[in-house]
Amino acid sequence: MKLLLFDIDGTLVLTGGAGLRALNRAFCQVVGIVNALDGMRLNGKTDPAIVREVFAARGASQRPDSLGEILEMYVKILPEEVQQSHTYTVLPGILQFLEDYQGHPNLVVGLATGNVERGARIKLERGNLNRFFPFGGFGSDAESRTELVRRAAQNGARHAGASIDPRNVFVIGDTPRDIDAGREAGFQTVAVATSEYSMRDLEAAGADLVVADLQSGREAFLRMTQLG
């Protein structure tokens, strides 16, 4: 049994900045911070960690309930931003791979993403991708990326109804944080250079396999995972 755990932003889809715009609007509406995320790099961070980082960077005081309020407002705003994005894209090779291997008897596929689960589902809905991902690990499960990857693997084993050897768990992402989390959780890592990091960056991060995208790198990916 093989388990594939996919990141979302920059790995499955590009939302054209919809998440950033929605979170900026949420910060403005809930706590009055305008353009809260300006100048910040979000790649590979969990949503709760991003919110905490904004408070620290802006020197703003954080009420005990402000994190939850901001994320609740964020997921209310996000559908509008995703639908209005002119550059929303399902990344190369993703849909074809998921369709080809849906229902494969020795494969389970899930998510390992820093998005809170409701945000993750909203981002995937426009691309009609939720149907491929019945479970996952999310930023709403754990603020630590490594921990949410572990949660995703546990949920994958429950979904499969069988234990899965860590050597047969593959974490797929587009940032060094995805690679670090997968390695720290004890799993194999696959990096796709479909966002801001180059293949050289991702090789330097120590990914077990680096491909330009899942379309051009499909054969290498299949050899690594032994899916055939």
C-alpha cells in the first residue's frame, strides 16, 4: 500500500493570491490591521502560524480569541477571492495523474497542507479536486507542519484500513518546508518546482526526488513510488 500526501498551494493549484487577499481582508475587518501580510513570505507555513507571525511582525496585541476570529473571517471571504481570481490554475499533470490513479487498489491519496481544512476545501473546489482527497492533515489540526503531516499519515492508514510502511509514504510539495516536514515525520519526499522555488533550491533542501512538475516528471515519480 502506498500513501501520497499532497500540499495544495503551489503543488496542486495556484490561486493567484486569493488566500493572501482574503487573509489581508480578514485582518482588516477583525483587528483593523491594513495590508497585514505585506512583505511577508507565506510559503509552506500553516495558517495559524501565519496569523501569529503577523501579530508579532506588526507589534499588535493578540487577544486569546483573535486567531480563531481571523481564521473564521478568512474562510468566509475566501470563496469570493478564489472565484474572482483570474489566474487560478490547476498545475500541470495533476488532474491527469489523479484521474489515472483514482481507485488504484494499492494507493491512497490525501492532503498535507498548512491550510485550515475549510480553506483547503475552498481552494480545491474551483478545480473540482476535492473528490480525489477524502482525508488529510491540515493547519487546523496542528500548527506544526511536521505534526500535521503525521496526522495526515494516520488518517491515511485509517482510510485504507491497513498500516502503511513509512517507506511507502510520500509527501509532495513545492517548498523546503514541505520537504523538511516530510523528512522529520520519517517519510519520503517529492518536490515540484511549480511555484517560487527552483529545482536547485529544492534539491538543496534534501528532497528525495525533484521534478519540474508532475507532467514532465511523471515517469520519474512513478518509478520512485513504484506505482507503474
